[in-house]
Amino acid sequence: MIGAGLAGVTSAWYLAQAGCKVTVVDRQPGPGLETSFANGGQISVSHPEPWANPSAPGTILRWLGREDAPLLFRIRVDAAQWRWGLSFLRECLPRRAARNTAAIASLAIYSRQQLRALRQDTGLRYESREGGILHLFEKAAEAARLPQRLDELEALGIHGRILSPAEAVEVEPALAALGPRLAGALHGLDDESGNAHLFCRGLATLAADAGVRFVFGARVSKFDVVHGSITGVRIFDDANRSGMMRADAIVLAAGSYSAGLVRPLGLKLPIYPVKGYSITAPVVDAGLAPKISLTDESRRVVCSRLGQHLRVAGTAELNGFDLSPNPERSAALVRWLEEHFPGAADLSQIEHWCGLRPATPSNLPLIGHSGIDKLYLNTGHGTLGWTLACGSGRAIADIVTGTQPEATFPFLKPR
């Protein structure tokens, strides 16, 4: 298993449960320290619609020139970025967007079921909350579309209810000061929230107790290929010592770096890094801080209560593998927290973070056989890594062990 984020750790867990002997390799000193470290905390089954949808091109054009825009496309001399962008536009076509939405919804529902079963079986604790997610709408035109949106979700098997501003405040009293600005809300009843990093760490501990071996501080340099079949990987540790690890099957779950790792094999993965930002602040007044997870639909900002902290996350920036922080984009999240829940958190102790989400143009993750003997993929989850983690991990374990996954999803098949 290459990668110890959400995708890698869940895959390792389910493979071990299926009777496989598993070794996980990751360049970081522990699990869940990159994309999975400080995400928005939402398991958002009620948001299956991909970024690539019919309204996206017009929305992106309206955001051009804004440094704090929810989606920022920094044009680079980068062929991969241009290819990804053109493919993204193609996926915005209504028929393709509808197909992708249905596939994401199916996997998200299945993943939620697997997560709840795992939590019940193991007693894993990760600051989870099961009150759903409140999607907030401040524009009357957006709120007017809520009945249609709810019908679309129900048709996909996802449950919710439309709330008036007063009903939204009743569900989450911390919205009282915001109430006059609200036009309506959608309560996603199948949703949850939780600390993805704590989940990764906890599940990695359980996996290690079940026999999974973790090798941290190790970088994969190349694959060992014999007669078109991969027999192992060469790794380097922090002391620059190298070694070959042999395996009967290899699962690649290296997030945004997956495409670069397999490029020497002639495999081109349609994954491009999309940088996201988050801030985390300690709660100082529990009465002013929301308990239920929130999504500000117009600003593409999410807010989750994680224990005694508030996590605010959002924005998407296409700027290659540049991980340098953009103060303006972080400042936009701080302003959102100040405006919506003044006095709820200690803004002097904010922790800032940014990370790279491995996004495909369609928003569909790549799960299944790579087309190269013994190499499997579980990567490309974009903004839905936490939502789809357990379902993806269980599915790839089924595929590796020769079982048909339960979810209705376009899993990759051997050529």
C-alpha cells in the first residue's frame, strides 16, 4: 500500500480484514499528515454534485480576478493543467455531470454505511457528530431551487429536508444572529462530520494491531517491473538508504502524487492537485459556536465543530504542486468565521493549513485495476476523500481479493 492517508489506511484495514498481509509505505512520519490532516471535517453524502457541472463555467468566469474566489485557476505553462482544464469543461456537459453525480452518490451512500459499521465494530472515536449538515442559502433565488434539489437527492437515495430560516436556527441556535440574512436551508440527514486526522491515526493503530505493517519516512523511487508485471517497489528512507519491497499486489493511494509515481510506467492518470485551505480555532464560547456542521453554499465554505475547536475550510486553487500559503485565501476564511460567529472562537490561536486535493476532471476517484499487472489504484478523490474513504477502501479490498464491490460505481477493470 503506497500512501497512509484516508484512502491508504482504510484500504489497508479492509485488506487486512479480508486476510491479506499488508505493508503500508508513506513518506511522512505518521498517518494522515498530508491531504487528510486538516480538511473540512465533513462526510457530505448530500453533496454528490461534482465541481464539473453545467453551471461551473459561468461561475468560474464571474470569479475571475478575485484573489479570494472560491475557485482560483492560476494559468501556468503546464500542459497537464491545460489538459485537465479542457477535460473539466467536457465533464460539465449535462449528461456527463448527471452520470458523475449518480456515481458519486452511490459510492457516498455505501461509504457512509461502511463507516458506521466500522465505528460500531471497533468503537473508534474521532470527534464525530451525526447531526447531519446544514446547507445555508442567503439568496432567495438559491432557496427557490431547494425543492428541486431535494427531489434530485431523494431520487439518488439521499435524504434531507428543507428548512425555513427560523427552523434552521431551531436546529442550530448559534445561527440566531445570522437568521435575518438566511433565505433558507437544506438539512442533509445522512451526513456526518469528524476529525479525519484522528480517524486516520486511530484506524492505523487498529490496523497495526491486526497485523498491518507501517513503514513511515519512506519514499517510493520506482517500480520493479518484470515481463510487464510489477513485482515490487524500491524505497528510500530518511537516511537515504534504499531497499526493494516485494508484493503480490500493490495499491497506489498517494493522492496528488499518484500520477507522477506511475508516469514512468506509461500510465497517465487524469489527476491534478487542487489546493485547499483551512483554519482551526479553539472554541471560547460554546453557546456561540455551532455544533452541527455547516456549508455556506454561496461562498463554498464549510464549518465543522471538532471537539473543542472550529474548523473552517474551503476554496480551491489550481496552481500545480505549489504548497506556499496564500494569506488572502486564509484571511477570507478568518473573515467568514468573524462575520458568522463572532466571539465563538479565539482568533489569536488560529492554526492555518493548506493541502493538495487529488482531483480528476469528473470528480470520480480512480478505484480498481490500473491495467498494469498487480497494480491497483485508490486515488483521485478530490474534495470528497473523507466522504468516500471507507467505501473506497472496502471496494478496493474486494477488487484485490477477487470480489465484486457492492456499490454501483464505474470501478476500473483490467485491460
